[in-house]
Amino acid sequence: MYVLKIEDILIEKDDKRLKLTSVIALKLLEEAKKLTPNINWIEHSICVGNTAAVIAEKLNLDAEKAKTLGYIHDIGKRVGDFHNHVINGYNYMKELNFDDEYCEICLTHSYLNNDISCTAGGMPPKTEFLVNFIENHEYSIYEKIINLCDLMCTNKVLTVDKRLIDIMIRRGTFDNTQYHIKETYKLKEYIDVLLGCSVYDLFPEIQNSL
């Protein structure tokens, strides 16, 4: 066993793989604040993680895992062009040698329906690797939860409607916008069926704003 030091945290490393936790993920986000003047995505990431944990717990899944995946999904925005954050995040997590699922969430969170064109805010840069990965990857329930939470959260949890409007106001509309909106509602319905209720029922702050 050996360790990786991130500031004052020592991460135990077994079999050349690192096990990420929400505490370590938060530390990575704290470090990211030093590298970028735009920290809105950091507050968003924390909201996504906390929201995902609530949904996962209701589904009798691993809430800590869901929270950690949510915290780390946008980590590629710590450096470089935000439009490249999916690849940057994947590569960054790979360099730190974290388990594959914590690397892959950086790729999958932006794309619904195994489709590289089903994304918000227009089409970001794509590579052959990214296209092939998204088309052939089997999304886990955790990845689907993060997909949905990413489309419900700013620095607070919102309805899908309000979040999609927020994205369109900031980024505009594109040829794929209608398709992405339809798939977002399909994803919410899928999670609602699993929950046996509307996902909104889990969040009083949403109910109070309806």
C-alpha cells in the first residue's frame, strides 16, 4: 500500500487504484477554487452531490457514492476551457488513478441516452474516443442519477423546467435543444418510476417554490 497526498489528506492506495470519498472530493473542489476565478461550478457540483445522495438513499443505494460522484462530475472545469471539461476531468481523474467509475462520471454526466448529441448548451468538442465511449457505455443507475441532478441543480435544487430555462438563458438554444429537453423529461420520469413518487417530493425547497 502507498499513498497520494492532496494537501493535508493522505489517500490510501491499494492495487494501484485510489478509492475516492466525498471528503476527498470536497478537498479537490477546495483546491480548484485556487485555480479558477469562476467558482459557480463548484457550488453547483456540491449541490449535485447532495441532491444525488438524497435520491440514492431513497432508492436504497449507496448515498455516499452518489454524493462523491456528484461532487466530482465537473472537476474538469478546474483548468482549461469549460467546453473541454468532460475530457479534461476524465484525464485528470485518470492521472490521479481513481477507480474507473469516478473517471467516467466526468464523461457521462453531460450526455443522455447514449448519444453525444443529447447534451445541453450546444455541442461541445468531441473526439473519436468520447463518441465511442458514450455510444457503447452502459450507464449505471448512479450515472443516471447524476445526469438528472446535473439538470436540476444550480447552487440550489430546482425543477427540471427552471434549470433548463436557466441553461437556455445563459447559453442560448441550439439544433439539439428540443431533443435534449425531451430526453431530460424521459429521464426524470424513469427516476420517478423507480422512486414511486416525483423526485420533487424529496425536496421541500422545490415544493415551496412551485
